[in-house]
Amino acid sequence: MCGIVGYIGPRDAADICLAGLKRLEYRGYDSAGIATVDEGELHLRKVVGKLVNLEEVLQQEPLVGAPGIGHTRWATHGKPSKTNSHPHISTNGRIAVVHNGIIENYGQLRQQLTAEGYKFVSETDTEVMPHLVEKYYEGDLREAVRRAVGDLKGAFAFGVICADSPNELVAVRRFSPLVVGLGDGENYIASDMGAIRQETDKVYVIDDDELALITRDDVELTDLALNPIAREVFEIPWPAEAAQKAGHKHFMHKEIHEQPDAMHSCLAGRLSSPEAPLVLEGLQMSEQEIKDLRKVVFTACGTAYHAGMVGRFMMENLARVPAEVDLAAELRTRDPVVLDNTLAVVISQSGETADTLVALRDLREKGARVVSVLNVVDSSIARESDGVVYIQAGPEIGVASTKAYSLQVLTMAMIALHFAEVRGTADPATIRSLKEALLAVPDQSQELLDREEDVKAVAQHYYQMPNSLFLGRGINLPSAMEGALKLKEISYVHAEGYSAGEMKHGPIALVEPNLFTVAIAVAGEVYEKMIGNMQEIKARSGPVIGVANDGDDVIGDECDDMIWVPPCPELVSPITIAIPLQLLAYHIADLRGEHIDQPRNLAKTVTVE
């Protein structure tokens, strides 16, 4: 979950690394540091806290030279401190290392290296690496890194520089993301493409147990046995300015407002009219394989898990295939049964989520076919899947996922509809109606964004309250859970997402005037039941925010405040409902003065289990 960046070339590496780290700060902001090589010496600057602290130090004590490596940390081993921050340095002060991941056998290695005379100064697992590289260094940095990696168990992406090898930068990965950027007389490394998009649009995506020996003019890729690897250059598909705020106060706000255009991109080439069949070539599944399905397993983490919950509901409702949804971190613990003709749908924004990648591998080992629903092209999950459906959201930088969620749900709807068409399990009128609704979603989303001030006014009534409940039923139970997650992760207001049908089984005990409830009551099968649940809350003096369709002249009497959404079929409603709930969370957090793009203790991409 940390971010690494590196540079080798004619410019000062510190400038390139700092700019890259700013674009990686969503990965961690407990501490940061940069190391460079200049005139045969290693130079280092490290700070605790956000990157602005490192920027101030660099203004007072500039770093010159190249190569250089930088790091922004999300703490795993050892509390945030200057000593525990990266880069970490070898005992002889000649080697520097940055690391994203976890070294599982660091305790044993630390004990062994200490007995051999190497000096540890931090509490981190990472510090074993520079000492191992020093141990094996005999004038060949790549060979020393290769041998050091051979001693490690766990997940890692490393960038390594050495004062005695000033013309090279070495990088290696296992289970943690890493790319090598290609320039003209200069080259780069980074945890993801966005960090170096301002510098280049051409990268090599490094795979597990691959080494990169990087000089100013060349990149040599090998496996850990030093066998050469041929790799096609990947061109980053989004423009450099996509990683800017473009006048918005926060990336989250910008990304909420990007949803209508992103939805158009997601639909393009797949759904053109209500009469035309859906085209999802990325599935890589024949009609017969779809007809033969006996079971579908959705798995994901966090926000993507909520999208999987919607997918499960749609798959069973439309395609009539038995479906289940599992948190990726829990899937292995119950040893799931995989039948013949089981499809696993793996959902991840980054395509690098560690628990989801492990779940994918477990399901494949059990014989499941894997289709992933992803945003980032050529990510680890993409490369290990049988098929990939990209959501086409563009870069998402805000830690709290917004546009990726709505596009994941949109993609779930298209997959379920496609399966229903192929399997003949839904009548043509229903399929046509749902296609019309999906085609209308981008315009309805823009309409909801145009009503932002109405949502902000609601937020002003409740932003000081410490507790909240989000209630939904049926296909909008995931909407309630996602709304609660958005609020808690950026505003720190205690928020719980519940099935409204469970209220009398415990949660209603929490209802009192300082706890507000967001109740999702759009038209559909559960509408009347939701009205009853809202009345129960009002009877106990709990304030209620209703989320309901335009033109509903009944629900207003049951609510203290309203958020109105355009009417659409209930199966499509989770897509549009997501937007006002995102705006509600955003404005409550903004009114509370929180760091919305960098919520405490969180990072965008969870690359360690």
C-alpha cells in the first residue's frame, strides 16, 4: 500500500521523485523520503507525515544527483517515524532501498543478519533488504538484488540504488505492482502508471519475479535466473492532465463529477440501442459456456464487494444462475465448493488488490473460470484472468472510490443482461426496458450532479451528528452499505449499512435524536416495507433522510429531509443512487474540515494481505 518511484537520467532525481510521490500519496502518507547518488555518495532526506513536510525539507536542504528513489509510506511494521520511513540504508551507508509489500520472514532474516554484524536501526521488515544487498554486493548490483530476493518470503516491489553503481537502478517485484517508465535518455520506476504519466506515456509492466536493470539509455528485463524477457511497451491510455484536480477542491469531487462521461465510455461499443444485443468481447466466453453455467461466484474487497453484491442480485434475478458473493479476504477460509462450469467474477479498481488476487488464484486452482471486472489495464489480476471487462473509468486518485463503483455496478448490469439474453431467462420486454434504462443512466447522473446544492443543504443539517444508519432492502442493501462506507471513511462519522428488515433485530436500539438515518426507498418491490421501517424510526424520534423518486408524494411525510432521484427500474437504481450518497458523504466531510482525498489510516490500493 506504499508508493515507490525512481529515476535515472540527466536531471536531479529528487525533483522527479517528489512530483511522482505527490501523485502516489493516496497509497500512504504516514511518512516519506528520497535518496539519491551524487559524486559517489548516497544522500538521504526523510520526514514523518505528509509530503508537504518532505517538500519543505528539500527546499531547505536540496538533494542533487541521480539515480534516485522515493517512497511514501502506509505503516505496516513499525509506527510512523523518521527512523521507520523509507528509503532504508545498508550498514555501510552505500545502498538504499524502497519497498512496497510485506516480508514475511523478516524476523528470521533480521536475527541472522544481526549475528553477522549488520546494524538495524528501524522496526521495519524492509530493513533486511539493504543489508542483504550489501551482503551479496561484489560490484554487480543486479546480482546482489537477485540473491537477496532469493532469501525473501512475502510480497514486494523494490527499487534499489548503490553509491558504488551510480549508473544503474535495479527494480524487482513479487505480488506488488511495479512499472518501468521509458524516456529519452532517462527512465523511471513507479508503483503505478499515474505517478510518472507526466513524464512518459510508455511503460513496461513488470510481472512477478522479474528484475529490471535500468540505466539512462536502456532497460533490461530478466527473470530471477537472469534469462532475458521480451516485453511489449504499454502505452498509458489516459492523458497526463487526467491526474489533475481540474479546478475541483478535491480529487473525490472531480471523480464524482466525471461519472456521466465515464458511463458513456463504459457503454460505448457494448450497448448501442435497446434493440441491439450486448457485446462484451472481454468476457472471452462462448454462448454455450454461458448456457452451461451452474454457479457464479463474485469476490472483491471494500467498495468493489458492494458492487459484487449488486452483481449477485442481478445474476440470479435475470440470468437465473445460482450466485454467491464473498469478501475476498474470507473466501479462502471457508474453502468454497467450485462445481463444474463455475464462473468467478473478480472485481477490483486497481487490479492489484492482494486479497482479491489470492482469491482469484484459489478459485482458479479449484477449476473456476475467472472473469475480472477492472479499471486498470494490464494489472496483475487482468493478466491472471481468463477474461477481462474493463469499466473504462479512467484514473481514480481519491482514496474513497466513487466513479469506479458506479461503473462496476453498470458493468455488473451489462454482464447479467448479456447472460439473460444468451440463456433466454428474461422476457424480451424486460431486457429492452433495462437496456433503455442503462442508456439513460449517464444523463440521469448528470441531472443528479446538477442537484448537488440540494444534497449539500441536507449535509448542513447533519454534519455535526456523530452517528448514522443507512438502510436499504433487496438490490439496494448494497447501496446502503456503500453509502455508509463512503461516509465513515472520509468524515469519520460512525455509519452502519443495514438491511431495513433487520432493524427490529437489534439496530433499532441505536435510534435516538443524535443518530440520523438515510433510508433508500425508491419505487420497487420493497417500497412499502421501507415506508414501514421509516415510520418505526420516526416513532422513536430519529431524524430520517429519505432517498426516493421524483414525484413521490407519499414519502415526504415520513422524512425530515429528502434526496430526490430520477425514476428508473429498481434493478438499475443502485447506479444512480450512488451519486447523491457520494455527494452527501463528500459534503459532510468537507463541512467537518476533513482531509477527503487522504483519509486517516487508509490507502487507495491494498497490495498486502
